[in-house]
Amino acid sequence: MSAQLFDVVIVGAGFGGMGAAIELKKLGYDNIVVLEREDDLGGTWHVNRYPGLAVDIPSTTYSYWFEPNPHWSRLFATGSELKGYAEHVADKYDVRRHMRFNTTVEGARWDEESQRWQVGLADGSTLSARYLITATGFLSQPHTPDIPGIDSFAGKVVHTTAWDDSHDFNHRRVGLIGTGATAVQLIPELAKTVDDLTVYQRTPIWVAPKLDFGISPAVQRLFARVPLAQRAVRYVTDGLLGFMTFVGILNFPYFRRLSIGAMDLCKIHRFISIRDKDLRAKLTPSYDIGCKRPSWSNDYYRTFNKKHVHLETAGIDHIEPDGIVTLDGRKSAIDTLVLATGFDMWEANFPAIEIVGRGGRNLGKWWRENRFQAYQGVSIPAFPNFLSLASPYAFCGLSFFNTMEYQMRHMGRLFSELKRRDATTFEVTEAANTRFLDDMTKRLDRSVFYAGNCTGSRSYYFNPSGEATLLRPTTVRNAVREGSRFPLEDYAIS
């Protein structure tokens, strides 16, 4: 059976994959297929639906620049609203018809003879594409902790990425593992219904007060009728987030006092919320703010004041059929285990599928043996006609849409040049890739990751070799500018 032929195969139907499809369609490509392993579009906003789910970036910034949404109900919109926004974008820009759901990609291999990518699917079929774009996201591979006895637990196990709406949490005795951004949203909601909640914390998180408020229908109508009004608000939220990134993450040594001030704000918030000195100490991080993603909440700390909510920091030794045993031998009986344990960022996500390029180069193996790297966060030498949107140095600023916007510009410049030259093949040069890697490495020296105290943060920003290669250590303005103006000579185009 011959493979189906496409101009472009895009893996992933979240905001990244949709953005790539929109940009390519704008350039005249229509023979596109978007492959999605889930049963609907939206990526993380389709998969995640746990109680309390909301975006932790102001909604005015967390959206495509070219498609503002005047109908956000809150400054920090709920997960269901983000899902609805994704559906609106897919329909308005006519990308839904290119999508195939319940389709798992096993891997892709570059065929030198045909100059095409052969994309293997889990059902045994193969697609052939001139261009391959992976938009699998940074948070797409759920992590299940390797705790002795976890498979023996006899009660209900729920991972936050596969929330079971049919499970009744009323009057349950729940053990929750994890205190990251997801747990900060979920814990206050669970505490409202369960009889007993024990939170198992490995690493405390910096939590600042959340300035959230509803956006009235009148303001929504104003945004819809006068788009410039919403643009003005976006300039403010973009500017604030850009300022926080510039001073707190990218240039830590020069603005250390501001970072200390941010940590003091979190400490004051914690002091006002919790009067128990020992409990406050357990919830206090030992690393600098910014080493791992902080969070916002007005009720996370206060939840631990409730008599039926307990914070456990002794560490888990093992799990038994009816409870969790800590390293000091104490056991808490539970009937429901909630895993707010995040994602396998580096182990299973870089790359999310097996990619084999020119000369048999395996991307995952090459990254681990030669440092994690990608020119402008999208291209890798020896991988022709391939763009990886979830790559080292790709994530820019604090909003994923910042990343997507500059990558769309990069795609637009690159594919426009292909059309101008009537060319079919591109590949980033080794020299350009090395130059970009050296620049990123140098810039990281003044970031909080290297100049601050990140010991004990257990941050997913760091790869297994200890390098902070997730974030692009530049401003959003720099990324957008380079996405629009990078030297075309950095690619070998034929």
C-alpha cells in the first residue's frame, strides 16, 4: 500500500500546530494534514480539565496577536474558555478540515532518495510529506512518579492530565502528590469537597497574590467594537510580563534587588495567609524566584489552615493498597490518589516522537550526545525540511503565544523564500546553528538559572545535563525581530 502524499505533515493540533497551519495556508499551502493523538483539538487545553484549571498568564496576552478574543470573562480565563478559543480559531481560519484525530505518530524518517519525510503511524500506515513540523508542545507527556508500590494501590488513581469527571470526591480521603502550578490551582478546589486531603510536597513553589477580576459584558462589548481598546490593555499586560522576564530571569545579577522584592511579596502573602510558623517554613522555597515557574493564587496558602488539609514534607517511601508511607515510617490512609506530578519534559518530550534525519541521525540521541540545541528554536542541522516548534531555546517570554508568534514569522520568511526560488528543500547550516548556540549559551550566563541560586529547585527548565536550555534567553522583541529578519544564508536552500 503506497503512502499518502502531503506537502506538509504537522504533528499536534494545539495552538502551536494550528498556528503553523494558519501560516502555511496564508502562503498558499493547502495539501496539509494535522495529526492529533487525542480525540479533539486544543492540546493542553483539551487534555486538562481538572477543577480550578485556568491560564496563569493574563488572557489578553495569552492569545494570538492576530486574533484577539474580546469575550474573555476574566483577566485569567478558565480552561474551558481557552478550549472554546481554540475551537473558534480552528473554524475561523479553516484548519479543522486538515485535522485527523485519534491518530498517533510513531516516528518519522527522512528519505534521501525521494527527498521526503516518511511518517509512521501507530496503525501501521505511512504518510509521505515534503515538510514535517512537530508541534507536540512542551507539556504533552504526563509523568507518573516511580514510587515503589504505586501499582498496588487499590483505590482510585487520577492524573491531572486525565481527570475523571465521573469520580465523586465528596467525603473521600485523598492523597495528592505534587505542589507545582497545577496543584496550586487544584488543591483549594479539592479541599472544598473531600473529608481529608494530604498534600505530599517535594519542592515548595513561590506563590504570589493573584490580581484577578471579572471582565464585565460592557467591557467585552467595548473590546469587540473598538479593538484598539483591547490592544491597549494587551500592551500593558505584554509589557508587564516582558519586564518581569527581563529583570527577573534574563538579567538577574543587575536586578537582584527586584527579585528579592518579589520574593518578599510572596513571603508577606504567605505570612498573612498562614499564622503557623512551622507550616510557613515548610512552604518556603530555598531557591531564587524564577528558577522554576512561580504561580499566583489567593487561596492556595489559606487552604493549608483547614483542619482536614495536611502538608507532608517527609518524602514518600512507598505506597500500599490503602495508603502512603513516608520515609519516617508514618502512614496516611487514603482511598483516592491524585497525581499532580507534571510532565516528562526532557525524558519523553525532546523529541516527543522518534525523528531520524539525513545519514541516519537520530534526533533524540544526537541531542543527548551533542547538547540540546536548535537554531532559532526551530531548526536542526542534518534534518532537512523539518521544523520542531517545541525545541531547546524555543520557549520565549512567559506566554506560549509569544513563542508561536515568532515561530510563525520564521516559517513565513523561510517558506516565502522557498517559493521565490521555486525550491523544495531547506536545511539550516552547521555554522548558523553553532553561532546561535554560542549566543544563547553566553546570554544564559546572566540569567537567574546560572547567576542565581537554583539549587534544589528541581526545575524542568534544566535538561538532564544541568543546562537551562528550555527558555530562549532573549526578549520577545528580539525573538520576533530575528524571526522576521534572520539571514536567509543561514539555510541551505535548493
